[in-house]
Amino acid sequence: MSDRFEQLAPRDVAITLASLGRRFEGVVASASGESRLVALHDAPGPDGASFDAIITEAAQAVSFLANEVERSVQSQEPVVPAAAIDPSERSFLDSPASPPPSESVDAIRTAASAAGAHVDDASSDTLGRSVAVAGGGTTTPIALAREMARTGVGFLQRAEKQADWLRTQV
């Protein structure tokens, strides 16, 4: 996949990851400013998902990818699952109820900041080394970090659209 994330230097990836928590926090605050908006957090929006579901899935995806970035940087001979490089391979268990958005944002902030620090602290040799993908193929730590940034920003955009839609409903 060739997109703007593929062009990001490691430092820019680290900055993008470090900013995700703050950016999600702003979206959650804008969608929670009034009790009438909060009451609609479980309502399916234009893309079929609710605000809370989008934020929860974002936290799951970011946390998953942060673990894979860490593994790829710190393990001697890392092997990452195909889901780390292919979003269509990712699936997360549904929980009976989504956690409050603030908890999901905390998870995003913690995971993304840690991954950003791993990228920032790693040498260029480490970031460019070959990492095996389960089932075949290879990737690199920087490619995983770019996928994490791409995924996080994608969820952020979905959350922003859902927040905009919520405001039109009240």
C-alpha cells in the first residue's frame, strides 16, 4: 500500500503515534460535550458503527499493533502475525459492553506513546531489519509502525465523522 504514511520518516511516525492519544481525547471531548450527545454514543452512525464501538475498536487495534511494533524492535528473531500487516486479518472479541471512551483513549495514549518511543529509540538498522510474518513473507519494524499510524489515524477520522454525525442528531 503506497500512501502518505509510507513517506513518513521514523521521527515523523513516532510523532504521529505520540499524538494519537491527545487527538482521540479531543474527538471524545467534542462528542461528549452535552448529555444529549453522550446518550447517542451507542447509536449506529452512517457507517453502521456507534461512536463507542469505533473508539473501542481503535483502542484494540492500536494496542495490538503497539505490541507487534515492540516485538519487532525488541525480540531477537521476531515473528508477527499476518494481522499486523493486513487489516482484513484483524478481528477482536466483542465485549458485552464497550468501556467508557475515556478508558479507550487512555489505552490508545499508553500504547501509541510506547510504540512511538520504541520507534524513536531504535536505530535505523533495527527499524529496517527483516521481520518474519507468520504464514510467510516479511516486513520491517518501521513498516509496522507506519501501519499503526495509518490504522490509528483511520480510526480517528471515523470517530471524527461519527462525532460530526452525532451533533447533527441533537
